Amino acid sequence: MRYFFYKAALFFTVAGLSLGVAASARNPKKPAPPVKVACVGNSITYGMMLENRVEECYPAQLQGLLGPAYKVGNFGKSGATLLRQGHRPYMEQEEFRQAMEFAGDIVVIHLGVNDTDPRNWPHLQDAFAQDYLALIDSLRSANPKARFLLARMTPVGSAHRRFISGTRDWHVKIQREIERVARAAGAQLIDFHEPLYPYPWLLPDAIHPNAEGAAILARTVYQAISGDFGGLQMSALYSDNMVLPREKVFRIGGTADAGERITVTLEGRSYAALTGTDGRWSVQVGPFPAGEGATLGISSPGKSLVYKNVAFGDIWLCSGQSNMEFELRQSADAAPRADAALRLYDMKCRWRTDNVAWPAAALDSVAHLQYFKSAAWAPATEASLARFSAVGYAFGAMLRDSLQVPVGLICNAVGGSTAESWISREYLERDFPEFYRDWLHNDLIMEWARGRAEKNLSERPEKANGYAVVPTRHPYEPSYLFEAGILPMDHFPITGVIWYQGESNAERMEVHEQLFPLLVDAWRDYFTAPAMPFYYVQLSSLNRTCWPAFRDSQRRLVNCREGLGMAVSSDLGDPQDVHPRKKKPVGERLALQALEKHYGHPLRADGPRLQDIRLEEGSLLLLFDQFLASSGPLQGFEVLDGSTALYRSVPAAIDGCSVRLDVRELAQPLAVRYGWEPYSLANLTGLDGLPASTFKQEL
């Protein structure tokens, strides 16, 4: 119902303006009065820190967007609080008196940021809603017909000095209060937070938007007033040859002009939605059986989109760093097989993170999150597969053979990328904000990743007035790849994730142990799939001394959340090359994880896992969860001798589901480890050939 009233109000506003224009044409001495827009707020509305505040503040830029039929007034007061007992109450300022006198037909309110000050929120929070409603009532008394737009607050960056001490958490609470007030007051809620949040460089001091940030705020208000969101638009993941989920209800959504009726047609069914005042719409569709050749139609009153050769199947996201990015044509086991029911969406980066300085064009496009090239769904051909992820293809081909349904593979892996770069800002700011503190010189991030980023960014302009002239964003930066590579998916209904990453976090094992669960949680939250399967590759063998401990850490992380699975790859490594070329077994081991744990096929996806250790006369008996085998004499086992505090290799022999270690020469065995060499020749497997993981276990 509120959409109807909004559309009606917009119609009568436009109609009134049209009648006024017609009247003024007949009588030029009586022009139609402009619609008055009052921008009420704090220093962000005022335009503090802008070089040319008068022209660059968001109300001034809004005036340019709305044109002469509107008159925009800036009533921002630096430091103002919404709270009437706060340190600078807005309702006691001269700007409030001016706003009352202006009597806006439309009133835009953006207050609350200064209420996060410790002088205010801890003591006065219970009065916030009451004080906000009082402000609205006062402004409404000046113009009873005024339309109110209440803004969710702009972000406060993690670089703010009070971010961790309270501002971060109070900011979240105040946002909720603003949302409640908007509902109670019958006001339109607009969002100043989401459009700026992925662009921290638009807030040079972590509070105040620069001119480009102010332009985003102006556009947000313009869209809210006019309802003009650029017409019907869909995520780039909607294209011919796309794959949609089979046998389940799923969401289709996009943007359009406010109040527009959207019609979705698919497989003879029709669905309707009304676009909200935020320009968004969505419908729930399905279920549909697995198949190909469907047509998806999406239309608004002024535009129609048609997507052909749509398939219903399963969609898997293939992500991580270079070993997932590694192309099939580069692998030792390349054997591409064209398959029209295997569909690829390949997100290639515009700028590679090679050891070079990026040009200005790269700095600009990366800063604006334009890191990935445009892509579209396409059936798998030998040519397209040759440049696709080798691991991803092996995974998808095995699922196709086993399930006999269409499979869609999305690849957005980036060479050298860090785990923290793939975690949403919301999750990382909440649980690990230390990552954002001068990230290029932050020891939480591996030195190699920081060094490569410094090289890529080395020709950036110097700072002016303490702030960067050009932002210094990079794909290894915390949260960057989530914002550039996940957000554009617009919550696309994927089935699950396969993940090959860790090389750029291996030297910070303990930190990675905190990051990895955050990554899983952030992605499951974004895709609205709390149980979304997430299968990852344990690092292979390489002559890097920290890798055995990291592999063991990855083994233990499989239990940190439900729905995880790990494919061991230590038997496929290369002592000198971080990119081993045998990729097909890796992808197929990931497929086994999915087939057993997600699809419920009666097979075994994991190699031997240690269950118990028993100390017997002169030996240690290691009990595993399956029958064991090895290629040649069993090797890779070491035992810690308490008398020397050193690990020693010991003879080992397989006995059914057990391994017996000869410890007669050890005075005091304290622990066992397996496959602990950086480049490991350990060779314990199950009867099906799946290898055991590196592990360490105390007695």
C-alpha cells in the first residue's frame, strides 16, 4: 500500500509541476513555485572538509540533479546531535530555525553520526527515538504536507580513533533506531550507508565524504525523490546460457524505477513484483526440474529483457587464489571436453598482480571496484575451457558425469589473494578490525602480499593535506575482493563454493584460523544460505617450512563449521613450484566431497583419518577410520622422543585399519606427526588411493 501512496504522491507532484509550467506559459508573471527540499543534518550535510563546499556538498549537487523545478536548502550544522540533551542539539541551532522558516515540501534528515560520541549515546540512548520524532513533528508543523526522507547514517570508517572503543557498535544501534523511527513516523527510509560502505577512500578522515562521496549521497536523495533508478537492470550474472537452480524455490531480483510493476515469466509461469522506494524488487520462483532450453523474461512498463537457453541445474562458485585461477591449458592433465550443459561464467581480472607498477588507469579502475572484466555465461567449448580454471573444470565435469544435470561454474579466483581480501567489511570490522589499520604496513598480513601490493601501487600520487590524491586500493587489501568480486553477484542463488587458497596466509597460521570461519560465515550470510556447502583444498607440498603446520591447521579447520570438506593435495605438489600442474585429481577430490556430503552419494570422499593412538609394548598403534594402503614402503611418520625433545623417523607398517610404529629405540614417546616435511613424500592412503592428511597428535 505504501508503494501506491508513494507513486500517487509522485504523480501529483509531477502533475502539479506540469500544471504550474503550463500556467506560467500563459502568464509568465506567475511561475510555478519550486518544490522546496530541506536538507537537515550535521557536518556531512554542511560539506565539511570539501575544498569547494558551496558547490560540492551533497545538497548543492542534489540541486544540479533536480533542476530549477526544485529549490534545495542546506541546513547542515557541524557537530550537531539528534539527541536534544546531546553536546550540540540540532534543535537548538540557528540552522534548525532556518529550516523551520524554509518549510520544505520535502525534508531529508541525516543525523546520528555525532550521537555516537561517548558524551551522548551511552547516557542518552533511550531518548533517541523520542527526540527524532520530536524533530519530525517540529518540521512538519512548518509544513504539514511535507514529505520526509530519513537517511540511514553514512559509514564511520575503522580508521576513526573511537571506532573500536564504541563508535562501531553504537553506530549499528543508532541505525536500527533510525529504521524504527521511519516506520513509526510514516517516513521514507533512504540509505546513506550502503552506497559508501565499499568505498572507504571516499571518507578520507573516516567520517566526511569527499566530493565524489557527496555526489553519491546526492544521487541517493535524487533517486528517492524522483523514483528514477535508471529503469530495469539486472546483475551481470543474468545473461543468455545462464544456469538457475533446479528443484528448489529461489529468488530473482534486480532494480527498476520506484513503483514500477515487474513481470517475470519462466517456463510458462508468471510472477509479479512492485519495485520499492529503494528501487529494488524481487520474486520467489520455482521449483523447476533439471533441464535446458528455457527462456527467462523480465519486463517493466518501459523495458523488456529476454534471456535464452537458460538451464536449471547446480551452480558452484570456484574461488581463491592462483591455484584455482590456474588455467586448464597450463595443467599437466588438460583434456577439455565440450559440453553444452556445462556452463561457464569466467571473471577475469583487468589488472594482474604481477611484479610491476600499475598505470594511473589501473589505480582508478581498481579504486572504483572495477577489477573484473565483463563476463557472460557460455556453454563449455574446448576453447573456453582451455582458459578456465583447471580445478574448476575437473570438479564440474565430474559432477556432470555423476549427476547428469546442467552445472554452472563461476570462477573469480585472483592470483596471490589473501583470505582477508575475500571477507566482507561488515564481518571483518566486527570481529577483526585490526586488519584495516595501515594495511600496507600491517604484520597481520603476509609480507609478500604487502610487498606486491606496494609494487603495484608504487606510482600512485603523493598525498595532499594528509589524504591520498588517488585512492590506494588493491585486491589484496582486506575486504576488497568481497566488494569487487562477490557484491556484484547480487545474491545470485549459487549451490556451493569450492575454494583453493592459503598460500598468501600460510605464514600467519594462527591468524588464518580466525579468518577462515569468518570467510565461510560472511559468504553464507551474503548468499542467504546458512548451510551452503564449502569445500576447500589443503595446500600441497612445497619447500616452504611453514606449510606442514598450515596443512595441519587446515585439517583441523574442517570441524570449525558444519558443511565443510577438505581435499588433500600434498601428494600432488612440486618441491619448487607453488603451482603444481596436476590439477585434475584436485578438482575430482573436491567433487567427491560434494558428491558424498552434499548430494548424499554412497562413496568415500576423505582419505584415512586418525581415530586413536594406543601405546603397546615397543610400539604405537595408530587406528584410522578405514582400511589402509601405500604406494611402496610406508613413510612419513615421526615420533617425538621426550628424552631428547626431538622428532625421529620410525619404521611403520600397515595392519588393516591401523599403522604400527616401532618405538623400541625411543625412551619416552610423546607425540606423533605424519607428512610433516614441507615437500612431503608421505604415502599413506585408503584403499581407493585418497591420501591421508598431514597431522600432529600428542599421546
